[in-house]
Amino acid sequence: MGLRIFQADAFTDEAFAGNPAAVCILTEPRDETWMQNLAREMNLSETAFLRRREDGFGLRWFTPTVEVALCGHATLASAHILWQTGMLAPKEQARFHTLSGLLTAERKGDWIELNFPVTPEMPATAPPRLMEALGVAPKYVGKSKFDYLVEVDKEETVRNLKPDFGVLRAMQVRGVMITSQAVSPGYDFVSRFFAPGSGIDEDPVTGSAHCCLGPFWSARLGKNELVAYQASRRGGIVRVRVGGDRVYLSGQAVTVFRGEIAEYL
């Protein structure tokens, strides 16, 4: 019997929306080349690899081209699959050992809440050609340890942005967040996320970006609980709660398919 693999759409309550992630359940260690090849084969923004250990699960994330240090939607998808398959009991906490330390997930009704580290941004000078690539005039530019953050004037600007991916691909950074305060009812802020240098022109819904966006908008809006909408073509909702050096990201997930990898691979 081959390895079990799943695909789930994260940060959505309906199929074919949110951000799709593959989740592969490993029964023994696999080398990085094999995992990267499988992630390239899946050709999704992230493929997650889970392997049970004494205190939870080891978890690694790969885009089609690189391994990443933090990923929200594939962690959400992984927790969802663990509960759905019975690998974890419904009320059991999911514990993930990752390149970003211990991350946890808990079921909160129909939602899954992730406990992630804050990735604060600091004011920064925009690198050459960034604004040219985005085609916007920024209100503010910041940078976290992973990404640039660009605040713009209004939600319409975020939604209508058509970046030059060729220019962005040449930049030495994981990704670029563009964001504004929301005018759409029910949301506090909107964003989009571009990461062509990591093999993803536009990521549909980026949980890890909200580890930066959450504290950023919490400080500006004076509230610790926010609702965010990532305005990609697929779109997705992220509930954000900021608490000290942690960010609690809540979302939903839907399983799209279940399968297995040929046992000779």
C-alpha cells in the first residue's frame, strides 16, 4: 500500500475556494529531494509532509521550488486531515514540530485555530523597482523577516492590482504583502500576497502573512480581534487574534480528494 495523500482547500468552507494544500502522511523519513519532487509534482502553493513522533507530528512545507519556514494554510489543512482521518481525536490538540518551532491547532466549533508566532515588521525602504512592479503609490512600506509589507490607499487598489511578476521574481525576498483597511462589510482589512521568487505568483490565502498583517492592523485599528479577507481570485477568510508574541489564526477547511502515492516511489 502506498503513502496516503490528501488535498484540502484551506481558509474556506466550500470546495474550489481558499488555498489548496496537499498533505502527505509519511510512515518513515524521506529525504528533501523526494519531498521537493513530490511538491513539484503536486504543483500547489504548498505540500505538507507529516510524520508522527512522540509528542505530536513533524511537519515540513514545500512549494514547487523551495522549502519554507512557516506556512499557515498547509498547517490548517494538516490539522483538518488529522481530525478527519481519526489520526487525532476530535478534542485532541494538534501539535506540530516545525522550522518555526512548536505550532498547535485546536478545533473551535466549525473553525480551526492555529497558534503561530508573531512576525513583526519594521519600517523599510522599498527596494529598487518594487513600486514599479506593483504599480502603486504606497502609504507605508515595512519588512518582516520573511516579506515586504506595502500599505495602499484603499481596498479597490488591492483588488485591482496587476503586478509585474517578472520583476518581483528577481527580488531577494520570500514575498510581498499588499494591504489596506477594508470597506467591504464584515472585514477589518484586505490583502493579497505575491511570491514569484518562491515559485508562487499569487498565493490564494496566506496564513503566515497574517502573522505580520494581524499585529500591523491591530495597532492601527486599536483592536486585538480582526477579520481579514485575502482578495485573490479564489479568496479566503482569516480570523485573527493578537496576543503578545503569538497570533491566533482561525479558518475552515474542506477535503477535496484522498489518494495514495504508488508504493514503488
